Amino acid sequence: MRAKLLYWIPRIIAILSILFMLLFSLDAFSGNETVVRKLLGFFMNSIPVLIITGILIIAWKWELAGGILFVLSFFVAAVFFRSFSRNPASLIVITPFLITGILFLLHYFLYGRSRGKE
């Protein structure tokens, strides 16, 4: 039971975080711009969502690599958004990546490595 919880919780957190970030991309559709400019703005705002989705796909297949990438994405985003000096509110968006990465790594080291020995 614990193994299944530890398997699904990081995946659910990652999916919810991706959906939360996708909400920020929707602001590209406000304003008086042309449809092409709105779609371009939506795509540009969705690049971080696409990157995190790619990391989730990697983590789903290879937990160790995905866990490391999620933790790295937290630190990269923290440096990019200056989370620890000027913009602590950005931690609301990026902290789930750290938690997800730690949970992926925890599941890998507790349950994932023993799976390969069977």
C-alpha cells in the first residue's frame, strides 16, 4: 500500500502543478491582440509547462532521472525567478517540483531498485 501511494503521489502532484502553471498561460487570451499574437503568447507562456511535462514523462519511465530533473528544475526556477531574494511568492509555483523530485527519488531508492533484481 505504501509503495503504491509513494508511486502515485508524485505523479499526481506533478500533474496538478502542470495544470496550475497552465492557468497562467491563459492570460495570453486577454487583451485586444490578434488571434495569431494571442496564440503565440499562449505558446510562449506554455514553454515551462512543456518542459515540466517532458520531465514528468521521463520520470514516469525512469524515476531516478526524473527525480533528479525535478529537483534541478526547482533550483533552476529559483535562480531564474530570484525566489530567495526578490520574489518569494514564486516558491508557491516551484516548490511542488522539489517535493515531486524528492518523492520520485524516495520511491526509487525504497522500492524501485529492488524491482530490477527480481
